[in-house]
Amino acid sequence: MSSLTLRNLKKRFGRVDVIRGIDLDVGDGEFVVFVGPSGCGKSTLLRMVSGLEDITSGELRIGDRVVNEVQPAKRGVAMVFQSYALYPHLNVRDNMGFGLKVRKVPAAERAERVGQAAELLKLDALLDRFPRELSGGQRQRVAIGRAIVGNPDVFLFDEPLSNLDAELRVHMRSEIAALHKRLGNTMIYVTHDQIEAMTLADRIVVLRDGLVEQVGSPRDLYERPDNLFVAQFIGSPKMNILQAASATGLGAVPQGTASVGVRPEHLRIVAPGEGQLAGHMTIGEYTGASSLLHVRLDSGETCLVVHEGDLPDADAAVGLAAPPQHLHYFDADGRALR
């Protein structure tokens, strides 16, 4: 196992700066997830760690080694891609052991390492099958097994579940979390799905435009976002943001407040005339255990509310109650006011 250290890491394609100076420390055995919108640089950063992209400037350490110029195969990392990239003419056993065969690992050792990985991933009964005979989840487990047999110090995952259906994604998330618990290796995982990030990560790195917006535990980012971008990126549905002038009913606000945020799950529907905010019901989206209500405030802004119970009538007048401890304040530049 190994730690990772990134110091002022940059990547430029021609005149375009994609990674614009990132400093990050990943602890030995930590599970870190990179999230951010499309084009933020998360996959590029992962490929720089793997060695598949050259580093324009800065320093990358894996353990005690500076690896800027080290070939991918000698960095002690293994990468699992969005595409399973399995050889269709090889069975599961040979797909998992192919990298070891290329490195001329003796056949007996190769068989032992493939067997151990297959047992870990519950692939024992599938070793003689070909990729066309496997489900999507089984193929992804084979791809992960191929990475495991190389005994890497660091696992890198580049959106490995995005090709799976919703139910299988949930199942594979739990399998990856359990795998990390059993192996204890350092893992870096890239996803555009912030729910995946929240459920898997020890720490989340939120990226935007090639820079780090915030690093912290899922709870830190949810409860104490550093800025408006993180506040609305982490959490689903996203946080409601009201202009300060519209939020006067919420009570006193810190000096310099330009906007106030409150998450939909922290708002409560109350009778008209009660609560701190007033508005009218516009749309109700029934989702089973709860509903997502769209409420147009008297100020003209719209709030989302996670609501349990019966849906209010369309256009019904409602009040909204917002607990003060769940309010977030931001200045004119979008920075959080503590």
C-alpha cells in the first residue's frame, strides 16, 4: 500500500490548461473519490496518476518515489476503466491472468493469484466462461480481478459503474466498498455521480475547471460546504439558494450575506401564515416514500421541498419552516460565511 502526494500538479493540452495546479495528499489505505461536472479534469487527473497522461509541471509521489517520469507499469498502480476492455477470445481465467503472463510470471504463481482474486470476487464458478457469457456486473468484476492479481499499491477507478443499470450500480457499489475493506489498498475513484461519491468515499475531492473546490468527508461537504458550487453539487436534490432580500423571514443573517441556502430535506410544509416563508404549491413529484414539491415563493423564487405525507393541492397556499441550524450563508463571491 502507498500514499499519494500531488504538489502544484498541472496539465496543459496546447494552449488549454486542463489541470491548473492541484495540491492533494491521499493517505495510505484511504478511499478518495474525485467528483465534478463534465470537463472539470477529474479523469485527466486520474490518468496523470496512472501515467497514461504526461505531467506538464508539478510533482507526483507514490509512497516515497517521485513518479513523474516513471512508466505506468512500474508505478505500482492498477486501473479499472469505464469500458471492461476484456479480450473476447479469452475466458475469465485467462483475462484475469493476461497481465501476469505478459510479465512472464510463472504459471503456478499465476494460477494461485488468479484463484485468490476469483475467490475474493466470487468468480470461482465462472473461470471457464467467456465475456459474452457474462452479465455486465460479472464483466466488471473480472476487470477488477485483473487489477487485483497485479498486487498494486494503488487502485484507480475511472467511472467503472457508468455502463450498468441502476439496480446493478447499487449492488456493485457495495461490492467495491467491501473490497476496499478487505484489501485495505489506497483507492482513487472517479465518478460524475455524487451519490456514488457520498456512499463510497473516506474523502471527496470536488473539482471544477481544473482546480480543487473542496476536500473533505462526505459529511463535511454536505454539512459545511465552502462555497455555493459545492453546496449545490453535493446533495440530491440540490440545495435551495435564495437571495438575502428574499430570505428576511428566515431571521437575522450574518453581515455580508448575499444569499442563503437550505436543503430540500430540511424544509417543512406548514399551514399558510406559519413558518418563515410563504408561497404556493406548483408541482408535486411523488417518489414513493416521499414527494418532491416545487413551491413558488411570494418573492418569485422557487424552493424544492422533500415532503412526506399527502400532497397539497395544486396552487394551494403553503408556509415553509426552515430550522436555523440548517441554514447556510454565502457572500457575494459565493464563499460560505461561518
